[in-house]
Amino acid sequence: MTTIYHDADADLSALEGATVAVVGYGNQGRSWALNLRDSGFAVQVCVRNDASRAQAEADGFEPGELADASDADVVCILIPDDAIPSLPITRPDDGLTIVASGYTLAFERFVPAGDVGMVAPRMLGPLVRECFLEGTGFITAVGVHHDETGRAKARTLALAKAIGGLMQGGIEMSPMQEAVLDLAVEQALAPALTMVNGMFTRVMLEHGIPLEAVIAELSLSGENERTMGIIRRHGYAHQFEFHSPTSQYGQVVRRGAYDDVDFGETMRRLVDDIASGRFADEWDAERDAGFPNLIRLREQFAGPHVAAFEAELRTRLGEGAIGAPPVG
């Protein structure tokens, strides 16, 4: 059975007297640094001389250079995966290095000396802070990649507890397991959902349904978001009772309608690509070339023309519509 850790399984004293450095002060880095400080640790923020340094100073830290993290007992690496291999950081044999994503460890892009652990919040960076302040915490993937000192597990769990990552449960995973799951959601599940939503939109338009109504049904009304919130808090069976009998019948009687559609073969190919390391090689090549494909495809699917359409629609429909009552 999978091990799930909670606050009672961790002891902050495992890091007593330790110097803690946070590398990066972006979405995750800022939240981690503030949470660690609130948990009683003296945090050294190590960043480049950019806007993130100014933000760290405004938050009351005295930022250091990236290389300064080499001297810390514990280093939390909180910058994008593709930038981690180039960090000017060395680690001692008795140090602990924590990553927030299993990617670089799983595919051997980052091999620091000493203890190496993973604390990967299943939460967007800014919400790591918000959930900590709310006292609710968040679910985390947590694991030890290398134990040089015999204290890697205790120290990794203490770090996870300090940022709020064990309040709702820390799922024990290896970096490879976390990386495959994380990348598979992005590369195998998200494209499938995009295809399904796109085809649904096309069929609705063929039946004369206004595009605005389709977008509202899929996302803008917030119904799906709030329904998923009920599922998260209470479960699928509980939320099912809120649907009309017509809805309930339609959902269950048509559940097998797509059984003959073979998503599995494509998903397995995509996930095999991840697990074998082929995607990591592809991403390295993309990074080294200056991200030409990322820039082109981001422009195509999430560029200014898409943003402009969405912004205009939101002036007419949804929480931000002109004339709509203020939210909250």
C-alpha cells in the first residue's frame, strides 16, 4: 500500500540549527521562502539580480547570489527544470538538496552530492502560500532520492511539513514516478481533453448552438469548476445526487458510448516517450536551440489573438461582464 505522510510523521527538530537556502523567488520560491520563515527558519533567498530580487527585498529578505546556496545545510531548488543543470551550486556530502519536481532527478539532469529529496506540491505556486495561511495546506508528492547521511527521510519530511505540504497528506513517490505522472497529465491527458472539448464544440456549432453558450457550458459559467470542488471535498457519489434524474440517467446510460475509441494506444506511446527519457532529450534540444517550437506553438494556441477573444467575451459573459455584480 502507498505510504501517505502527515504532520504527525514529521518533526521540525530534524532541521534544528540548519541553514536553509531557497534558490529562485518565483511562483514556488516566494511561497516556500515565506512559509519556511513563518515556520521558524532563517531563510537565505538566492536569486539572480532581476525583479525577483526586488520582490524578495520587499518581503524582508536579504537576497544573496545563486552560488551562495552552496554553503547552506539545506537547499530548495525552485527554478524551472531546464535551468537547474546550469546552476553554479555545489553540495557537501552532509547537505540536503530538495527539488519541487522529480524531472531533473529522474532523467539525471541534476546529480548533487549528499542527501537528495523531493517535495512536490500538487498546487500552483502562489496557492502554496495561500493554503498555508488558510491553515488548510495541500497534498504533496514526497520522497527520498538519495540518502547519504541516514537522515534524508527525516529532514525531507520536516521540510515538507514546514511549507504546509503534509497537512492534507504527502504521497510517497520516487522522482521518476512524480515526473512521469506530472508530464503525462500535460502530454497525454491534456491533449485528449483538448481534443474532446474541441470536437464537442464543433458538434454543438453544427446544431446551431451559439459559441458563447458552448464556452459558458465548458468553462465560463464556473459550473464545472464548482462541481469538481464538490467532488474534491465530498466525492463523486455525493455530487451525483445534485443532478436531476434526467441528468443522472443520461450520464450512466451513455457511459459506455466511447468504449470502442482506443485512447490507450496513443496514451501509452506518449507516456513511454516520457518514461524512456526521449522527451527529456527533446526538451534539452529545444532549450539549447532557444525554444523556437515553444514560441511558435504558444503564439498559435495561446497568443494575443486568443487572449483578445477571451478578454472581449469576458466583458459580455461571466463574472467579469459589464453590469455583472462584483464577485465576493
